Amino acid sequence: MCGMALNEPGVGDRTPAATGHQARVAALRAQLAALPEGAPVRLAKRTSNLFRPRGTATDGLDVSGFRHVLEVDAHTRTADVEGMVTYEQLVDATLPHGLMPLVVPQLKTITLGGAVTGLGIESSSFRNGMPHESVLELEILTGAGEIVVARPDNEHSDLFFGFPNSYGTLGYALRLRIELEPVRPYVQLRHLRYTDAGEYFAELERVCSLGEADFVDGTVFGPREQYLTLGTFTDEVPGTSDYTWLDIYYKSIRQRTTDHLHTRDYLWRWDTDWFWCSRALGVQNRLVRLLAGPKLLRSDTYWKIIAFERRHRLTARLNRALGKPPPEAVVQDIEVPVERAAKFLDFFHREIPISPVWICPVKQRDRRRWPLYELDPDTLYVNFGFWATVPAKPGQDVAGHNRLIERTVTELGGRKSLYSESFYDPEEFWRLYNGTAYRSLKQRYDPQRKLLDLYDKCVKAR
């Protein structure tokens, strides 16, 4: 299998980086084989875009070398990319060719491998689905230590379709071949305000169904303040805004009805302030921004601050000293069918004291089945993203808000991403995330359980 994966025409003989890829794969496979029998395995990553504990595994596979864009083929509109390549790297490699990935998740440091095994979404998702839907081929190091190439039409098609939402519990993506699409130099934005949630989601559905924009997302600031943002590629603009330093993108949504950005700046419009989460870190103060400069105003800087807080638990210590209960972290992305989106938003405003909320429509590109995260291919879904801490209610379960969200999403026929903490019991979890299909994949590709189980990693590990 190893020879098949590494010597395929067009992969191993293109560039020095591609030749180096073969050596990196062989070294990683040897690392996995050398780990103690029965030891849990994880990636030895310095950073992560997960908002949940990473478990108790102590043996880490060093994948830091898998950071190369192997090829961008402008003729076929494809790219061969190693699994630890960030979207920032990839975008910088494709834009000079007038191309971009079909879906570019919001944060620069999200990796391609992470977005495919853990899902992703952005404002092109209403027409292009999620990142895994534009993958043509996956080279995977399985838990069994084998190197396999998975495609939708070969002997590993079950792994190809089962890899999304497996979160590294079946194997790790070492190389991905993905589709690209053409871009234009600028994106023109229109921010449309609504005061009625029913009208808001009806217009969102109409715009998506008619394809009236290249990008669609939204921001909700309150029960009667919703904004729908429509982005359209264009070749010429009267001028461009800059949200990479002193000005803050999400605040502009309330202040402007139209705006123009360079395409690269549009793709990273949310990264500078981690959507709006930078305000909790004091970074939206203009003097702080002036001193920090654009190089520090980015999501990976904020991750370092959060990691420091997690290690030293300064906030928890302060709360204990003041006699306050610990706040509950409510950091989630969920999807519900568009016809039930207004109902979910009404519930959210009543029960969850968080604002703003990000809105992003998503629909599958085609009718293919992705068994570990199944959506109705005929349905437009609305993603709600909300990320904050909320005060615990007296006598309430420490995860009360999160459990209430999980129940409500299930009742509305939706799905919840697993990048953050989850609180399902095993029966509910496997019912929602297709335990039958997962167990079959686990038995074939990780029979010795070298990698964590999906439930253990996404729920039990906390």
C-alpha cells in the first residue's frame, strides 16, 4: 500500500517538495509503529483550533513537517497539499493563479487536514458545501499504520466518505488533492438590516436559492437587529476598506450598507478579531491595537493567550477568591434547517445570553452521502456560531446551557459540530453520528485501537 500511495503519477515526481513528502510519510509511519502497544496516540501540535480538552494521550506524532503546498495546477484548478498546511498558506499559493479553495474557513491557522476531518464552513458554503466536499483524493496514515489513498471510487471509498467528522480517530490526512475555483480581485459587500427573524431567514433562503451573490453570511446583534451580508466578486471598486489593524470588521456591519475589500482581506475579515472574541481579551481598545500592530492582531495570537489561561486558570482562581461560581463556556457551531432557523434564534435569545451570533447558510454540493455527518442534500441549513462564557444559573448543571442547546438542536432536526465540548450520553451520540458506520470503519482502519474512539475524544475526554 505504501508504494502505491507514494509513487502515483503526478504526486511523487513533480517537485522537490513532493519528493520530500515521500520521506516525511515514511518517517511518520515509523513513528507510529514505534509507539508502545496500546498507547493512545494524538498529533503533537503546538496549536489547535479545538475548544475542548485533547484527552490524556501522551505520545504525539510529529506532523510538523507536513506543511507544504506540493502543487497548484491552474489548468485543472486543483491543488495537492499536505495535511498541516494552513489555509493562509494555501490562499497565498492559489491567489497568484487567480484561484482559491471552494470553501475557506474563517481562521488563518485552520489546516486543510483539520477542516476535512473536523468539518468547516464559510460564506461560500451555500453553494460549495463544506471543505471535504471539494476533496478529490486523500492520502491517509491509518491507525493500523498503513498508508492508503482514498478516493470516492476506489477500494477505500468507505474511508473517503467516512473521514469527515472522524476527528483523527481513523487516521491522519497526509496529503489532499482539492478543487479550486476562480476569483476576481475584489469583493463588494452589502449589509442588509432586518428586524424580523422570519423575514430575515426567508430572504437568506431566497438569495441562496437564486444565487444572487458569491458569498452569504450574517450577524445577529439582538432580537430585532439582524444583518444579511452579501458578497459579490468584482474587478473594479471605488476604494477598499482595511480591517487588518485599527478598524474592526464586525462593527462596520452596523455602520455601513456597502463596503469593498480585496479578495484576500475578505477571506480573512474575521481573523483579525477572531470574529468579535478579541473584545474579551481587551484587544479592541484602539491604543492596544495601535501598539500591537497588524502582525499580532490575528487568531493564533489569541490562541496563545487562551492556552496560557487554560494552563494557569487565572480566571477560575479569581472567581473562587471572589466567591463567584465559574462561568459556563458556551462555544458552539450548530446547523438547523432554514425553515426552523427563526425558531432556534427565538430560543437562543430567550435562553442563552450571548451576542453577537454568526449566521452562515450551508447546503451540500451534491447528493453524495457523508455518513458521520449526514445532512439532507435537498435542504438549506443555517449555521449559528456563538462563542462566549455565560453565568451559571443558581442550582443549574455546570453544563446546563450547553445541554439545553444540544437538546434543542436535535429536536429541530439539526446537527452540532464536535470541535468544542459535547455532553451527549453514548446512546444519543452514536445515534446522531452514525455509530454503525463508524464502528465498521474503526474495525477496518484501526482494529487495534491505536487512535482514540470518536466518543472518547469528543465527549468522554473532558
